[in-house]
Amino acid sequence: MAIKHLNKAEFAEKVADPAGYPASWKFVGPRPAVIDFYASWCGPCRALSPVLEELADEYDGKLDVYKVDVDENQDLAAAFGIRSIPTLLFVTGEGKPMISVGGAPKAQLKEVFEKLLQK
């Protein structure tokens, strides 16, 4: 599965309406999702990208992996209070998203992916 890049309208269609966060968060995706808020100039973001691509392939059909460029989607990043990148949102059909700031090794991300699938 290729990682899909989202803008604000696509985010609302595939993940949730950001205007409702956090008070009325409602996930609309068909399966758990991971959203990577990044920027092309960010070194840690570039280091995380191939790891997310590998995991997207491994979990193809089980969960969705998306990317949001914070420079092109400043209002979307602001809706989630993102001040540092990379920031990952882990989303399931239950509750609000879990937010993780900074990169993480593949093994650690894989553990989180597995937990998402158990919800």
C-alpha cells in the first residue's frame, strides 16, 4: 500500500472532521489509521518516512497510513495542536487519537500498530 498524502478536505473524508477535535471527534475511516504530520525539510521526518513505508506495506489492508504536510496544511496541524514534527496520530474507531511526538524505531511502531489492531 502506498502512503496517501492528505489535505484538509481529504482528512475530513478519510479520517475525521478536524473542526470537531477534541470535543466531538468521530473517526470515519474503515480501519485503524496512522497519520504522520511532517515537513519535507525535517530531518527526523525524512528518517521516519522509510520506516512508515515499510510498515504500510506490512499492514496493507489492516490499517491505513497517511501523511499530512504541515507547511501545506497549517490549519490542520493547528487543529491538533501540533508544534513539533514528526508527530503521529494513531486512530481507531474508539476514543480520541493517541498522539506521539518524534520518531520511533520500527519495532516500537510495530508494537503500536499491533495494539491498534486489537481495538
